[in-house]
Amino acid sequence: MQPNIKGVAVRKRTQIEATNKTMFLWVAGASVLLGFALVGAIFLTQMLLFNEKVLHEKDITLKTLKTNIVNIKELESKVRILDTNQALMDARSTPEEQAIRVVLDALPSEANSPALGSSLQNKLLFGIDGFELDKLQVDPVVGIETLDESGTGTSISAGENTISLSFTGTSGDGRGATPLQLVLENIEKSIRTIHVSTLIVEDQTQDGGEQRLMLTVGANAFYEPAVQVKLEDKTVK
């Protein structure tokens, strides 16, 4: 009987070990499958969140494009109206120019103080009977046309997008204040906005001589840097 009992015990132990191995393999396999499932679930969740971000950015872009299309149509309508404005048409430098060009010339996109000085000297302050231009100064814009304060630039603009200028002139030939008045009228009629900040008139008539008046003007002109419109790529992370 002893051998049979011992054989039964060995078989049971063998079956238990086999069962343990089988259980271990099942548990290990289930753990691997659960790990893959968790990784897959995390990946799918990340993909869903990423796609949601992409769709959100696309929705923002689409709304922006729709708004721009509406704004462009309104802008085109306003430009067509301005192109038929008689006051702008009368202010054109040549009949071939569009009337809207007057608006662009009135507020240039660059400082270009030399061009402003040339316009003042050759147009607004030129050809006025009895007026003689003695001095004209147009300050270059610091940081744009000259070095900043740490460099060699010495002229300082009166404000943002502003060009400072000044000039001095005299009226003679006994014409009194009429030439000076014409100078101020020319500045007022200019398509380019010029804001006069200081105006001084001095009587320099000598004893027994013809009336001579000196006009000193300090003013500011303006410009507006161009706005860049461009499409950009945005990376969604």
C-alpha cells in the first residue's frame, strides 16, 4: 500500500505544480493583455484630444477667414465710394491717379523725412509772392532714419509715428502779413496732415523801411507703418 500512496502523492503534487504553472501563464497573459489595453486606451485618448485641438484650431481659422471675407467686401465698397469723392478727385496730383491715392499720400507708410522736406520746400513754401524761406529743418525719426540715443543720432521725434519740423521765413516788399497768411493756407490745404504746434510772427521792420515780418513755425507731420497681412502655419501639439 505504501508504494501506491506515495505514487498518488507524487501525481497530486505534479498536478498542483502544473495547475500553478497554468495559472501563472494565464495571469501573465492577462497582465500583458491588460497592459496593451491600457496603452491602447491612453493612445486613443491622446489621439482624440489631439484631434479635438486640431478641429478647434480649424474652427478658429474658418471663422477668421469668414470674417475677413466680410471685411474685404465692406472695404471694397468704401474704397469705391472714396474713388468717386469729388474732393479727393480735385486733390489728385495728376488726372490719371485714382482718388484713393490721395488718402494714401496723406498718411504714408514710411517716415521718409527727406521727401517731406522736399515737398515743403518745393511745393507748400515755394512760389508765394513776397515770401522768402530762410530756414527749413525736418528732423529724422530716431531709431528708423537715425541711430537710437546710444548711437550718434541727435534728433528726437515728438511722438510715435511723428516727424518734427520747423521753418522760418520772411515777408517783404511791403506786402505785410499777406504772404505769411498764404503760407499757412498752403499748409492747411495740404493733403498730408501737418499739425502746427508753435507759431510766432515778429515785426522786423526797420525805421523808415518797408514792413518786414518774420514767421517761425514748429509743426509735426505723421506717418503710419504698413500693416503686414500674411498666412502663417501653426503647429498644434
